[in-house]
Amino acid sequence: MKTVTLTLTNPSELLLEGQNITPDNFAGKKAAEIAALDVWEGKQKSPLGKYFTVEGDGGATAAETKIVLRGDCTRVKRIGQQMTAGEIVIDGNADMYIGGWMKGGKIHVKGNVDSFCGIGMEGGELIVDGNAGSHLGSSPRGEWRGMKGGLIRVAGDVGNDTATFINGGTIVIGGDADIHVSTHGEGGIVVVKGNAKGRVGGQMVKGDIYVYGTIENPLPGFSMVGEVEQEVDGETARFAHYIGDLGERHPTSKGKTVYANIYTRI
Amino acid sequence: MSELLIRNGFVFDPLQGIKGDRMDIGVKDGKIVETSALASPKTIDAAGMTVMAGGVDIHSHVVGPKVNVGRLFRPEDKLFKSPLKRCSRMEMGFSVPSTFKTGYDYARMGYVFVNEAAMPPLHSPHVHEEIRDTPIIDNAAMPVFGNNWFTLEYLKNNEIENNAAYTAWLLRATRGFGIKVVNPGGSEAWGWGLNCVNIHDPVPYFDITPAEIVKGLIETNEHLGLPHSVHLHANNLGNPGNYVDTLESLKLAEGYAPKNDFGREQVLHLTHLQFHSYGGDSWGNFESRSKDVMDYVNTHDNITVDMGQVTLDETTTMTADGPFEHHLCSLNHLKWANVDVELETAAGVVPYIYSPKIKVCTIQWAVGLEIALYAKDPMRTFVTTDHPNAGPFTRYPQVIAWLMSRAARDATMKTFKWLDKTIDATSIDSIDRELGLYEIAQMTRAGPAKALGVTNTYGGLAPGMDADIAVYALNPEDMPSDPAAIEKAFARCALLVKDGIVTVQNGEVVAEPAKRTVWVDVKVPENAQVQRDIYEHFLRHYSVKLDNYSLFEEHLHNPRVIEVDATE
């Protein structure tokens, strides 16, 4: 695997649209060619090299390309958008849409990210050591086909509207979640290791949510059906089991109605 | 003084009966002229290419409030589908494209006239604002009458003259083009949460049947002598077994003869016939009955139809048939928008995915093509996708390829999951007919122009008509064996001249000539009762004042008025 190191030496005045910063776009390119790729500052198109110094060449394929971003990327958006393979390491914070629509590969952000990260995700891994903003692993605006697969892991807290329309894949949140978790969910797993504010699983028809702490305002559409012991993220614990959202239309499988599950730790 | 000479192309002009002769077409000051009238024209070589009049679309939902609802509530329709700026304005969206993309894409396909299929009268200012924003193509818009309280009341009392006076007033108030009828009575019944499921099902409160509404509107239309006929979206759209209702709707035209000065020969246009030609009594035994319906159409000269071809795309359905959209939403459980337009109509919008993996969708695909392939008279059967309901208009080139090539149909059918069941439920596999360029010219320009009553300006290449000329890179003497090449040629015309201005070259828009709004102004005798009725209804029932209802002149963009005198 070859490593391309981008160091932000000349920060942009406006937010930087960095959708071209992916192993797919860097693969097979020399450092100079990578520096010539387009990024947008507002509506102005400029070469990547205007803001970043580029060291190292891309690998032969995306899978053989690793990108390391250094410097303060708090205002760089869309890193790793639509990537299919390879690896990205962001040394500090990053802005919105990190790993949006990603299909494969791995992104590791060592700081915080803003909203819409992992949106429309289909595969791969997005690891955030800090906090994430709103709409983490959510569906794009208007879209009813949300996250299909992959893993998102956020060590800290997340904002609101996590995993809207989730269909598959796993989201693990180390801290607390704000309102709206897995709204309209149709599959997948969301684990909140801290507390959740409320509206957890609203209009959800299928899929699982685990909350280790408390749900401040639980929804009336969920009904407790018992207690279960389950293994979650490598550890086993006892949970109170709720099904719902009972106000919704639910699919049937083998003659049995399928419900969404919320498990709260006892 | 701008002159053009398009030389040596193979010209297909069904209005003049020209079947692929090698001819020169002269253009002077935006009109087609005899080549002898040209002094020093700029010459364009069209040797080895097909020359037709600019395309005419008789039924497409491109402007207005429900189209905009579709744009607003489907942002995902634009996601990663918005090419970077190519022309002067932003192009985006797939099934409900932006106004700019609509104009450019029609022009790239060689179309110059598009008839907006349903204008809610109350929202006509919005319709006209979007017409202004849709570049290049000329637009007309048909206000909907089939659920309008005035119309229902007049027709219930059999007051054709009063209904005609009201119709003339509304056409002027909305700068409309003709009489559109959507699910007659059914959209009004939707206000009570009901529908009119067949043509004898009375409308609640008004106590009039859809059959009486349609017959009354045909009489009104011929009483006024409008350029276009009644344009009907029949009852019970989209349901198994509805071909019975369709035949009954078509039979309503029996006994009526066209009366107009525009060369129109039909009294009823039944639109998106594909959605109305189904047999069976459930989705399980759903089947094509296109043969029954087309046998009737083929033997009755006073009817025209268009296809409403399903293109097997993810699209956005939108119609003034409010109850149907609710029904559709309960089938696919996707998002649903619904609107009631006071006293006049309703509308609904639902996204829909026509998948080659779903049996009903592939049967629908076959039904549409069967309609066009069974047509004995291509001058009465037109290419549409009921854009965007059965598919976006940008798929017309693909529809043309399917019609012109059995191999193209076979290639598509190979992708069907339920191919055998589709073949059993339809007759598409037994049809070998392949249409020629002349028939395509009939179905895409000459025929629709004639049915719309606009053949003095659109749909042909005779001297005196608008210089709207499309040139396609297809050699009729050496047609490509690969249907993809046919599709490509029709998707990006080699040349489009609009009003004498070279607008598209090699598939790229190079100019934006002024577009027009085409509307019909009917003179009727003064009618004090209708004027009083209008005043009373606005006083009692409308949420707007009469003074604010009619379109203000500033909303009307570059009008072309078709005048009709119905005072005698």
C-alpha cells in the first residue's frame, strides 16, 4: 500500500469541497497529478495543490492507496465521499459529509466531524475518535433508501437524526445521542452506549436499537415485551426489550409480524 | 433577414405526404419558404440524414404546481444527476427536471412544441411563470374542466351554451389551450374521500355521471370549434380490468363529428391509453387488453390516442387524479403529496419505480408498445410517456427504438425477471411489426400537431409554416442494424432549427431563440347568466376575489394567440 500525505498549508477562506479526496481518485496518479485535482471553494474551482502540499504517489488501485490528511481540516468537506476501497486517515477534525455514500474501504478521523457523515453509506468503515454532528449514517434528503451496510463507530456524542431510514449496517455510538434515532428504520443496528434524548425509533418498522443509558422521552409507540440477554459489540448484558413502532405498517415474515426492537440495558 | 438552406436531406413530412424524398428546405425570417425565394442563404448540408419538422408533444407534465411539488419533494431525484453547467442555466433532475433542463432536453431531441397536460385554473399564474422559465420550446397548457363546479352544474342541467361561455371565459382567464378532463367526477368525489370508479358512478352532491360530463364537454368543444378536442384521462386509471371502462369512455364519442376550422378530425383524445388497457381482476391475473382497445380505436376515426409508454425507470407520478395517487401510495408505501384545488380539481404526487423485476411493470411496458404497434393509423396514435408518469420524456428516443426494432424489444425483454409470464399475459412477443421513419414522423410531429389543430404552424415543413426543423443523423437508405444507434440519433439531433434559428448542433444547445406561449381566445356571445354565476361563485365559494383570479398580463410570456369565433 502506498501513502499519499496531504498537509493543509494554505487554509481556504470558505469551506472547501473535497469530494475528489478519495483513494479512487488518487489511484494511479503521481503526486503532481493529485495536486492538480479539482476542489471547490464556494463556486471557485482550484487545484488541490493550492491548499495542500502533496507528498507521495497513489497506489495502482484504490485498495492500494492510503491517504493521510494533516493540518486542521475542520473546514474541509466530503473527504472520502463515494470511496470504494483504500484507506483515509484524518489526523484532526473534519467537516461535513465525511465518508458520504461510501461503498468500501476505511476512514479514520482522529478528531470530531460535523453533520451528514456516513450518509447513504453502503459499505466500509467510518471510525471517528471524537464527536459527530447530526444526520450521522442517515439517508440523503428525500431519499427513503438509507444506510445499506458498513460500520460507523463514533467514540463521543452525536447530534440529532442519526440513522434515518437505516436499512442495514451498524452504527456504534460511544456517548450520547440527541433526538431522532433510526427514524423510519427498516433494518440495521444502532448502539447508543450513553443516553438518548428521545424520539428513538419513531416510525421504525424493522431493525434494532440498543441504548445502554436512559431514553429521556421514550415513544408511546413502543411496548415492552420482556427481558433478554444479548451480546452487543463484544459484551453480554441484560436488556429490557420493546417492540414497535406500533403505529406503523409492519412487514410479515413466515407468517409472523416483524417489529423493530429497542433494547435498554438493565 | 436570416436565410437558411438545408440541403439534400431525406425529408419526412406526413402533412404533405413526403416519404423520405431527397429535398432542400428553405428558411427565411423564421418561416419555411420555397427554395426559389432565397437570395443568399447559409447552406447546411444534410446529405445522408433524416429531416423532419420539429417534434410536437401532445401530453407531458412539464410546468405548473404539481410538477414543482415533484421537484420539491424529490431532492433525491437530483442527487448526483445534475450535470455541471453546460448551457447558460442550471440543469438538474431526472424524472422531474428543472425548467431549464426540460427546455434543453426537448430541444436536443428535436422537439419544439410541448402541450402541458393539466393546468389547475386557480394556479395558472404558476403554470405561466414556469412556461416563461422553460427555454426554447413553445408551450400550451390545458386547464382541467372535468371536476370543475361550474362545468358540473351546467352539464347537469344540460346547458351547453352556458358551459361554452364559461369555458371560453376560463380559457381566457388562464390563457389556456383546450379542454382537459382528468378522471371526470372522480377528483371531485375525492373531496369526499370517494372516487368515480366507472363512467356511470354519479359524482356525490352534483349527481352527474362521468359519462354525462364527457359527452357534455365534447358538445361544448364542438360548439366552440376549438383547435383541439376534449383531452380525456379516463376513469379507473391503472386498475386491472379497466379496459371495459376505457371502451365505454371511447364509445361516448360515437355520434359526434368534429366541427372546427383547424383541420382536426377527432372529437376525443384519450391520453396515456397504456394505463387504461388492462384485463384481469387482480394484480395476480393482470393482463394486456390492448388489442380490444386498439381494435375499437382503429375502426373509429373520430378518436385519437397517445401511448403513455412505461420506460422501466424510477420516476415520479403526478396527476390531477387525486384518488388514484392515494391508491398508488397504498400500493408502494412511498411518499405521497396531495392537494385539493377549491372548486376545480385535485392533484397527487407519488414516486414510482417501474422495475424489470416486477411482472406488472413489464406487462405495462408491453401494453404501451402494443398500442402503437397495433395502430392502423399512426396519424391518430402518438408517442408519449405521459411524462413523468410512465417515464421521463427523455426516454422518447428509446421508445422510438423499441417501435422501430424488434431486436430492441427483445433485448429489453431479456432483462425481465418474469419474461414467460409477461409473454403469456401480453401479445408483444407475437408482434414483428417494425415502424419506419415516416410512421415515427406521424406519431411524433404530424399526428399530434393535427390532433392539436396547429398544423398551420407546427408539425410539418410546408412553406409558410414555422421554420422548426429537426435533422437526425440517420440514413433511411442505410439504417443502422444496432437499435442503440437509432436511440442515439433521436436523443441528440444533429441539428434543430427553431423559428429559423440554429438552436441545436451535434446534440448541443447553441442558441436560445424566444419561446412562445400558445393559447386559444374564443369569442362567444355575451352571456349575462354565466357572468352572474361567475360573480356569485367567487363571492360565495372561492378563496380569491374574481379580480385577482384571471392571469395578469405580466404573467403571460410572448403569447401566440389562436383566435376562434364562436359568436355565430
